[in-house]
Amino acid sequence: MDSLGVLLVAPMNAYLEQELDRRCRLFRLWESPADRRDDYLRAHASSIRAVVPYAPHGVDAAMIDALPSLEIVSSYSVGIDRVDLDACRRRGVRVTNTPDVLTDDVADLAVGLAIAALRKIPQADRYVRAGKWKSKGDFTLTTRFSGKRVGILGLGRIGLAVAKRAEAFDCPISYHSRSEKPFPKYKFYPNVVDLAANCDVLVVACSLNPETHHIVNRKAIDALGPEGVLINIARGAHVDEPELISALLEKRLGGAGLDVFEDEPFAPEQLFELDNVVLVPHVGSDTEETCRAMADLFSGKRVGIIGLGRIGLAVAKRVEAFDCPVNYYQRTKQDHPGYTYYPSVAELAASSDVLVVACPLNEHTRHIVNREVMEALGPRGVLINIGRGPHVDETAMVAALADGRLGGAGLDVFEDEPNVPEALLGMDNVVLVPHVGSATHETRTAMADLVLGNLEAHVAGKPLLTQVV
Amino acid sequence: MVAPSPDAGKPLVILPRPLYPEFAAALDGRFRFVLAADADEGNAAEARAVLVPALTPVSADLVARLPKLEIVVATSTGVDHIDLDACRRRGISVTNAGEVFAPDVADYAVGLVVAVLRRVAAAEAYLRRGRWVADGDYPLATKVSGKRVGIVGLGSIGGLVARRLAAFGCVIAYNSRSPKASAPYKFYPSVRELAAESDVLVLSCALTEETRRMVGREVMEALGKGGVLVNVGRGGLVDEAELVRCLREGVLGGAGLDVYENEPEVPPELWGMDNVVLSDHRAVITPESIQGVVDIVKANLDAFFSGKPLVSQVQL
């Protein structure tokens, strides 16, 4: 990639910057003064073929117009609301993001912020560090989190991960989203005001678009009320910030835990002196934007699992939580009376809506999902491969998907990684997740690697790993 | 005829220190309360019950002064502030707060785990000081999901901590006096072995002679430089001077502390550390917990004075 001119829009990750610097010709936009950036772009316009933005620092139509050689926008984020996708489409500029690596981090922080806000953990920390415990004594009354009614705006992957955590605190869960989801345990409200009126803690976890801009407005805030707490780990613009500030100052709202703000890095200074808010500087990472379909694929469907080993059982346990009947195939019947055994993969597929490959790869299981199995799964069936690429006859799968003989696929693995069959990239009934790790430092490194991988694939003329446009 | 005193006939309860207003209001009119310091010989000879606000010590001396004492009613989960040997010798019953504090303490433990790993308090201070604008993004923190969490003491609190953190995708293991048949988590027979296999160690056990200072340098070294200690039990479970040294030397990665050896004294060395989250023994202070403990105290006293089984008796 030596010759690839890459424009990094802002400093975002030291590892990413170092690797880009090593592998590409790196342009650091932030190093030129804000009023000279147009000149800077003009001067390097012919060299810059790639732009790496991230959530708060996007790519607008003007920048795209200013870069005639631009071929790819590889965003270091899940959310790409600050990338002008229409402009990219018009120019034929490709766009990639870093899906799904952040779900746990954001959900962890959402629940952490809810506890911190209700139990005033940072306030206690300041109090003790200031030596006030000894001088002023204790007994600051705070509010219990366990059992509080948690309302979630947007039941995508992050929203579901928040729900799962909050359930372990015996919190009843309700939600609002564009349409009702098949989660009978969670109560659906057709609008945000009704949701806010019927919960104690409102968590914003939806994607930002014109419909959800300022979705938490004065009416929603007033419905949440003086005992209610707002948690925002999505985007600042979901909340009408001046209304939030006045509600907090006037005690019409009980408290807030905020990771995101309308005009980052500027957080409203009026909040700095308040003791009923917890403010952190966008450390939760970005919201999910693209992959909300994943969880919906599962719920209520008959799930067939190939290989009921450790991973297969873990899958079974999770899908059970979505009220899915579990079927499985294994060479011998296992002692799991709750799950239905099928002696062949084709029979399993014929009795399942979703087929999950979770067995080890060996000579017996190579291409265990063949044309016959995919036909049995059928045009409404979905194949999920979290095993190894060669479990599936990839050529047959691509053909089945293209012909509509197979309904869809969710793939984490491929026969010839990192090559992904190009035909899959244009299909909107497949979810492609490139082998990505977890853990926060590790997560960021994985994201940086995705950016690098997308750029590398682009230069090498290979299929992009996480193409959006 | 002289009207009888309104308190006459009501059971006498001795208090080592005055009641909090919530208790006084809830128990008003049911008992005759006399402060231990004000008790005359008549009171001492008559008293069958002691009610202990917060963690006020109940010494062997106080027990010896009350020859008819049959019950000590505590308002806490741990009863390490009560001389249990003296009670045991005299066959005196001790009751505690049962499980009423468990949800709040477990919530707080989870809050501390997230706050320490994700640096919530330090990131908060960073933002409030205007440093986000001046100095840019806050440094990366550590993931919670997937961490190995070791719980010391799998009682009502530890069990709830386990269930909550399991939902975060954490792998749970525990140490306690003996393995619990019903617990779906891995048991380690010693705290040191548990610490060696954990990223986060949560202390939620009782303070006894066996558990005093159970977390010393050896355990902290086993937990390691990426490890985090969270204490919602009692300060006395940890060798505090050693904890400060281990944090300063980087032997231990971080700590979330709600309890200390000599409350309200907190080692000032901790005040400047970004990898610790401190609080003022507040894990149980919510209206729900206070109502819960008022109810259980009332229930124990009523049961005792009407000869019924106690609601939350501690095994001595």
C-alpha cells in the first residue's frame, strides 16, 4: 500500500495512525490550521485516494468534491451518520465501517452509567478524594438500580445487549422502535413519550437519522419526570440538549448519564456543577447502525445447530432466550432432552428456519452444508456459519443465495479467508462479519485492522471486508 | 388514680447509640428504648434485647452488664462489630439484616467493576475539568464483557453479583468456606488460587477471624498488574497498607473500594490515583434498603417478644 495516499481526518487511534504511516502515504488533516484545510486538500488532492474518518469527524460532500482521486472511505466507527453516503454513491466511492465489534462495550457502559448515575458513584469518589467523608460524615441517600423499569429506545444489537444486562438486575424491560420486535418478554411502546412515561431509566440506543434526531425532546423528558434518569450512549443529537439542560436545572428530570453530546468535545458547562449527572467524554464507542437485522433473524425461529459442543450449547442457550425451539445434529444423540435430535443434517435443515454451523472442521464435516442441505433449509431459511469456512460448500451457497433457493446467510468465516466471494457483497440478505476479536484495547486494534484490511483489499483489488456502499 | 405511663408494659430495648430517625419513626410506640449509657441498674437487670444501629460495637462488657440479655438485633448484614463469642457463650441470639441489602450491594459492586475498568470516575473528572476540549480524547480503558470475575463469598450478595456480571458475559468463579452444590460456577479452595485465575476479584464475604486481611500481598500479586480488586464487604478483609503499596508499585491494576479498615479514614495515597474508585461505605444507602432493614428489625423484635421464630438469625 506504499503508494496509497490516505487522509486521516483526526487523531483517533495511535495504532491505526502508526500502521497507516508505516504502510501508506499518510496525510494528517488536523495538522493544518482549521482555516487552511481547503488549501491543504487542494495541494494533496491528486494523491489522496482514501479517507479514514470516524464518528465525530466525518466526510461531507464538499470534501468528496475536493478529492477527485478519492476511491474509498474507510470509517473507523460503526456509525457512519457523518459520512455523506449519497455523495459517495454518486461518485462511486466505496464505504466501509467496523460493525459489531463495539456492542458489548457500549452496552457495558450503558448499564455502568445507569448504576453510576443512580448510585452517584463518581460523586462519592469526588467526595472521598476531597476528604469530606471525615469532615462532613456519610449517609448520602441514593437510588436503587435493581428492579427499576428500564426503557430502551432502539432494540438493535446494542439495545438488546443492554436489555440482557438489565434483566439480570430484575429490571422490567420495555422499548420503542420503528416496529414491534418478536420479544414477548419486552413491552413495546409505539411512541417515545409513552415509553418514557412508563420507565424509570430511559436508555437511548438507536441509530441517528432524520426520524430519531431530537427524539428525546421536552415532551419525552417531561414524561420521564423528576424521578427518571436518561442514559445516552448513542449520539448527542438524539437529545434536545438545551431542553435536557433546563429540565435538569429545574429538576423536572431526576438525572442523566451521558456519553455523547450535541457539539463534542464541548459538553454543556451548565451541567458541570450538577450532582445528579454523570458525564463521560464519549468513551462508550459508537452506536450500531448497520447490523440490527442480526438478532431479528433469530427470534422465535426454529434453530438447528450442527454440533452440540461447547459453542453449540452456548448458541442453544442464547437462542432459547429468544424463545427459539432448538434442534440439533451430531453423530450421536446427546443427553439434552430440551433439544430435538435429528440423525442427519438434511433432516435437521428441513425442520429449521435457521441453521447454525458450530462443529469442528474435519474430513467428515467438510462441506457438511452442501447443496442438498441448503435446499432442505429452503428459500425462507437462513444459514449461520460461525464454525469454519470449509464447513459450507461456498460455491453452492452463493448460487443458492443468488437464485433465491436459500433465504439468507450470516457468515463469520469463509473458505478462503480473507477472500469473501464477491457475489455476496452485493446481496442484502447476507450479513458478513469478518473474523473480529474483542476486548477494548483489542477491540480498537481489531477496528484499526479492519480499516487497514479494507484499504489493503481495496488496493489489491480484493473484495472489501465490511463494505457499506 | 394516676394514669399509667404510656410506655408501661412495653418491652425494653437497649441501644448502644441513638436510633436513626427512620428507625425511631417506624418503631415508635412499640418499645421502650434506653441508651446503654443511660441504663440504670433496673434497666440492666430487666433488658432482654439490644438493638444495634449501624456498626456500633457491642462489646463483651455490654453483654456482661445485661444478665437477662437474650437477643442482639443488628441492622447490618455483617455482624463483625458484635462480640459473637460473648453471645455464643451466653446462648444469646443474634439477628442481622438478612438479604435486604443484597440487591443494592450487588448493584454497587457491579457499578464499581464497570467504573474501575472503564475509568468512569476519572473520565468524568477529565470532562468536568474541561480537559476533553483542551487535551482531546480520554485514553482507552479496559473491557468489562468477557472478564474473569472471582467472587469471594457466594452468599446472598455474592450470588447476585455473579448473576449480574454473568449477563455482562463475564466468566464467574468463586471461593467460599465450602463449594455450593447449586452454584453453576467454578469453585477454588483458596482466595489465592481464585485470584490467580481472575481479572477482577470481588470481596463480598463476612469479616471473621479467618477472613481478616485475607487479601494480602500474595493475593494481590496473584491477581496481577492487570487485575482489579473490588471490596464491598469490610475494610478488614484487605491489608490496606499493602493494597496502597501494590497499587503504587503497579503490582495491582486497580481497585474499587466502598469500605476501609478505619472508616471514615481513607488512605490519602489513594486520592491521587486514577485507577481507583472510592466511596464512603454507601453501597446499602437507598430508600429501599432502609425500608427493608426497618421491616426486618421490626419483624425480629416482634417475633422475639411474642415467642415466635426469628426472621434472620445468624448461625453462631
